[in-house]
Amino acid sequence: MLGAARSNNQVHRIYLNHCRGAWVRSGSSIFMSLIALGVYHIGIIKQNNLLGNSAAVLFLCLMNPPLLLLLRYSRSMAFTHIVSFFVTVCEVIGYTAVIYFFGGVKSLWLCMMYAVLINYIGLAGPWWRPFVAASLCWMVLAGAVALEYAGVIPGQDPAALPVLSGIYQAAIVAGVAGLLYVVAFVSSYMGVLLRNRKRSLEEKSVALEQAEKKNTQIPGRAGKAG
């Protein structure tokens, strides 16, 4: 019974973390959409860039209700972890779509979205999850860059600059991957420190409560002895 209650508490905590993440994701996505609309009216991006970015933002917002519903009614830790991982995959795909429709490999400054995702996962989840998220990010990004370079998907560069060589693009993606792993390491390390500190404070709080109970019981015993 105790194990089942603890598992239910963990499932509920994961659900609450994803609820907060969904609000942040939706808010930041809408903000990105407003920025895209602004730069479109200035003439920096074209209509296809705006429409593609809007579709990616819509995906990032609409993915929340059904996945949160699954997490809300989940009673299994295994199923919760599967849905949680799927949320991360969908979020990475959505951010990669935003990068692609803003110019692909020539707009990798937008990879800061990956860094924010990895950092949040490191603070909210176990130590290994940031590294999984970093791997997902660079692999999906590399896939999009490779598909664009091979001509499978059309380029979306609003400035229509010359196409970079394959080696140069591979080097850029490799550099991004390295930076993402650095972010994952820092995030994982900080998450472990924060959880250890929280655990230490909880243990000290429990010890203090037990000490106070003992102190309140001593006068009663002394009175009985007298």
C-alpha cells in the first residue's frame, strides 16, 4: 500500500511538472508567433516562413491537452514515463520546425530553445534525462539539416543566401551538439545539487520535529516520576 501511494504521488508530481511546462511552452510559442508576425510585416521573412512558424506554434500548443489528459489519468509509472518521453519528442520536433522555417542551418541561433528545454528537464527530472533530451535535439536537427541539404524538403532561407557546403553544415551541427551536451551536464549537475539540498533540508526538518516531540514528552515523564 505504501509503495502504491508513493508511486501515485510520483505520477501526480510528474503530471504537475508537465502542466507547468505546458503553460511555459504555450506562452513562449505564442510569443515567438508574435515576433514572427512582426518581422514579417517589416519584410525580414516571407509568407512561407510565417505560415510554417505558425503551424509549428499551433502544434506546440495543441499537443498539450491530449498528452496532459493521458498523464492526468495515468496510474502507472511506466506509462507516465513513456508519455513524458513522448512529450519531449514532440517538443523537440516543434522547436526544430520553428528553426527550419526560419532558415534552417542558417538560423541556429534559435537553438537556445533547445537549451531552455534541456535546462528545465534537468531541474525537474532525473540526472540522465537532460542528456537524452540533448541527444534528441541534435539528432532531429541533424535530420532536418540533412533532408534540406539533400533536397528532400525545400529550403526556407528568407534571405535566399548561397547553400553552405555539406561539411560546413555538419561542422555547425556538431558544434551545436557539443554545446547542448555542455548545457545538459550543467543542468544535470545543478538538478542533483538542488535535490540533495532539498532532501537534506527535509531530513533536518524531520529531525527537528522529533527533537521537539522528545522535549515536550520529558516534563510529562518527570512529573510521573515525582
